[in-house]
Amino acid sequence: MDEYIKILLFGNLVEIVGGCELTFPYVADTETLIEALYAKYENLRAQTFSIAVNKSIILENTKIENRDEVALLPPFSGG
């Protein structure tokens, strides 16, 4: 697969998709990626998570380059 996105998952999201890392076909932006993930993993829709692209948390739709790393980060609490 020449064009792809590496997706890292944490917390309860690992259980939903069945692993802590996915290689997903390339898409142009985070909005398109999330919709594709929802289509494949319906249970993700009910989850709250932040998105990071190349280790930077994003707050709006963001362009993704081929082979970028995207992380889905569930809420976490400090202690």
C-alpha cells in the first residue's frame, strides 16, 4: 500500500477497533478520515476523543499528507 495513514489508538478505542495501531488508506483530511473510520467501526461514533496529526492535537478539519501519523486520544484524567 503506497498511500496510507498510520492511526494510533489509545484507551477504550483499542478495544473498539481491535488493536492499538491501524494502517488506513490515504484520505485528504481529518474529517474524511473520521467519517471513514465511523463507517468501518460504528461503535466509534459513541466515543469522545481528540485527534492529533503528527503529535499535534488539532481542533478543526486538517489536511493529511501521505504517511502521516494520526492518533485518536480518549479523554484522560490526571492523578
